[in-house]
Amino acid sequence: MLPPIFVITGGLYFLDIITIFLLFIFSYHGENAASIFAFLQSLFLNIYSGAIFGIFPFIYLAELVFIWLINGLVDIRSSSGRIITIASAIVLKDLLLLFIESVFFGFDLITISIVRKMFIDLIVTTSFSPIIIHFLERLRYVEVS
């Protein structure tokens, strides 16, 4: 039996966990650690995917810059600030990805199914982000001896 999210989206759902990890690392370990994580993780994604070379490092570093800019507007240590930041970063990433793909491929890629998939991805990722960040915060204080 297929999970409900698989049936709703019509395909495999990918939780945007990199954005959640990026926000967590930015808020607790600083800008340098978050930029290293964003670059290396996106480079790893770029090497092992069939995408245009350099697209993922550009997108995730742009997402990091957006998180850095929105840090001055909202408190990213509060749950509402995290939800606002993650939702707006995911929207920015999706729009930037659509723009880059339309520039490189030269045709319009926005269809109802893509918009629906982006909207469901946004809702599910922002819904799970407080839970995942809470678990990551709990893991910070576990001592391994």
C-alpha cells in the first residue's frame, strides 16, 4: 500500500530536509558552518544528479543568503520565525529553480501539476520543520561518553 503523500502528489515526495538543516546550522553554529554545509551538500547533490553543473550550489547558497537576510527581520530561534523563514526560503528556491530551468531550456515549465507539487512540498516541509528542529535541538545536548 502506498503512503498517502505518494498518492496525493502523484509521485515520490522529497522532504526538503537540506533547508531545515541549513536553518538549524545557521541558527546554532553560525554563518561559516552553514555556508560550508550548504556548499558541500549542494556539491554532493550536483555530482550525483543529472542536473546542470553548478545549479545546486548556486540555489542553496542563494537560499543561505536569503536566510541570512531574513535573520534580521524575524527571530529564527522562535518556532514562528523558523516557519516563516523555511516557507519563504522554499518558495524562493522553487522560483529560482523554475527561472533557471526556463532560461537554460528556453520554454515555460510552469504547469498546474508543478505548482501543486511545489505547494504540497511547501506545506509538508513547513509542517514537519518544527518537529525536526526540536529533535535536532534535543540531540545537541546528548553527551556521548
